[in-house]
Amino acid sequence: MDQLIFISILIITAAALLYSFWKIKTNFDKTRSTAFYGQWVKRTQLTLQVAFGQTKILRKPVIGLMHALVFWGFMVITIGSLEMVIDGIIGSHRLFGAWGMVYDIISASGDIFALIVLVGIIAFLFRRLVMRIKRFKGIELSRKNKTDANIALSFIMLLMLSLIGLNVYETVQFGANAIGTYPFSGWLVNTLHPAKSAGLYAFFWWMHIVLIFVFANYLPYSKHFHVFMSLPNVFFSNLKPLTHLPMMPEVKKEVDLMMSDNPYAESDGPASSRFGVKDVEDITWKNYMDALTCTQCGRCTEVCPANITGKLLSPRKLFVDIRQRMDEKAGLSAEDAKALVGDYITPEELWACTSCNACAQECPLNISHPNLIMDMRRYLVLEEGQAPEELNAMFANIENNGAPWKYSPEDRLKWTEG
Ligand code: SF4
Ligand code: SF4
């Protein structure tokens, strides 16, 4: 009977999760493709270093170590979650126990990590709710964003409490026949002397697995979706130097034609429908992946010189806005009159960027902001003719004089006179 109930819940969970992934895939389908250069070895190294090794997170030693421990703990605990799913389907009890000493090591690490993650999550909640860290504030973070962060952290806290409860009752219920090793839970048993209870063992087992299922389905709608997205996002990082500005192929094609022997010939291929980025259909799949991965940690905004000096720009906001706009568009039956640039992200924000790349350098998930800002500026300039006055003067000089200065090319050698 238990197996039947478990399999039914599993099917509902998987169906709901697939539906969420299908919705996300349809959003990806709307985005532009972008060139992807293999370099598998380099990408794997980067993923090991930045995602698994948490090297960028560890730049802030104390809070970085806490986050890294939570991440590593999750990875170990996931093995136990997988075992629970198999146990639930086939009706076994701690199936991986057959691994002997390896299982003892995994279960002992999982038990200790459950405590570490619990302490880490309580500290994160304390920072958010009591210390009110500046990094977690910003115009882009609505009450909904803040509630989302607290809900996700509460989920993890309950997950760890139920896991510890399960380990405690594994030890109490099965005594010498308990499968696995549980140092922290064993210590709790010796200290608290809880009575045997098959009911409480079953309660913690079901509580833990149901929380995993509900949390997995909550993630695609949360900033904590980075649990799924961070590894692939780091793997598909931009491997070029941060200062590299990708060329616009549509513009290059026109320039090549102008410089050719036959500048009046028709250019090949279809005319470009958009120069730069106006709305979410113009972003690349990697930009959207960045938005789904963003943890809203604010490390980018914290180091942004524009933001620090009181400008409107917050690099974190770009990705919060992309995600919101994508969700908004997914719910529309017909085109609306709004756009990402203009209605969500204003020209004032975009022109405040100094292209220093501090945000991309600091982002623990290798999200790239400056190129996206450049693409939005390209749209403003090439399609809307909206550039700051200083730039308009420079563009006019380039057009008329072939140089950014206001002097005529005929006067170029005047400095040699006399
Ligand atoms: S590149 Fe732009 S958005 Fe990023 S930190 Fe520098 S000024 Fe801020
Ligand atoms: S873009 Fe990166 S640094 Fe900025 S809030 Fe998102 S995850 Fe944090």
C-alpha cells in the first residue's frame, strides 16, 4: 500500500516538474541562438573550479564558506534522497546499505552535513530577517522576491530537520541493526534518549520525501532555481576575456559590402529584424539562462561603480527584469505594447554603465552583464536613435569627418604649418 501511495505521489511530482520544464523550454525557444564554441576540457575545468569548488563564492571567506558547505552538503545528501526514491518504489529499506563501508561514509557525511546545512540556513535567515544586509536590498527586489528567498530557506531548514529526525529514528528504531552511520544523530539519541517509535520513523521518512518533492516543484518558480541551473550555466560561461565585445554580424555584413568592390550590390540573406536587444525575443538563450540562474545575491550590484555612486543602474536588476518580462510574455495571448527596454530597463540605467566588468568579475555564477547592456544600447542607438548628447555629437563627427573630433579631414595636417 505504501509503495502504491509513494509511486502515485512520485508520478504527480514528475508530471508537475515536467510541465514546469516544458514552460521554461518554450521560453528558451523564443530566444536567439548564439555561437557556442566547444572547448569541453576548459569548460569542464571551469565547472569543477567555479561551480563545484565554489572558488568565486569563497572570495568572501566567512559567508562564502557557509554557502560552499551548504552546496557540498546538498550534493552528499542528494545521494540519500535518490536512495529514498528507489526505496519508496521497490519497498526496500536503505537499499544502498549494501555498499558497506562506502555507505557508512556517505551516511555519516550526510548526517554531519545535515547539521552544517541547518546551521548555515539559520545563519542565512538571520542575516536576511534580523541583520538586514544592504546587499539584499534594491529597487528590483520586491516583497515577493524577499518572501521567495525566505520560503526557500525555510524549505531547506525543514528538509534538514526531517533528515536529522529520520536518522535519529533509524538509530532508535533499529538499534544495532541500523543501516549506516550517524554521528550527530547518534549523539542526539545518546543525549535525549527518545523512545522507539515506528510511527515517528515513518513520519520523518514521509515528511522528508514529500518536502523534497514539493521543493523540487517550487524551485522553477524561485530564485533558488540556481540549484538546478548553476552547473550548466557555469559550464556554458563566456570563455572570452571579459572585455571582449562581440561583433554584430548584421552590421559587419553591411560594412563588408560597403568596403567591397561592389558596394551597391544587394546583401545576401534576410535583412535583420532587430539590431541589439529590445525585448526578450532578442536576448540569447545564454542571457535567459543567466536570468534563470541568478541567485539575486547582489554581489554584482555591490561592486558596481555606477550603483555605488548613486546612479539608477543595478546589474542584478537586468536579470530580475528579464525573468519577470519573460514570465509576463508567456502569459499573453497577443503582443502587448510593452518592451524590456523602456518599460522594465530604462535608457538612464543602461547609459550609467561604465563597462568596467566588475559585475561579471564578481558574479559567483559567471553571469555576464556588460555585453547584455551593450546589446540594449545598440538597440537604442541603431533603432531608436537614442543616445546621450555627447555620443550623438561624436557619431555626427565620425559620419562627417571620419574621426570623433569636430575638425574637417582637410584640416588634418594644419598642425604642421609653421
Ligand atoms: S560593467 Fe556596468 S553594470 Fe557592471 S559593474 Fe561596471 S558599471 Fe556596473
Ligand atoms: S548576477 Fe550574479 S552576482 Fe548578480 S545577483 Fe545574480 S548571481 Fe548574484
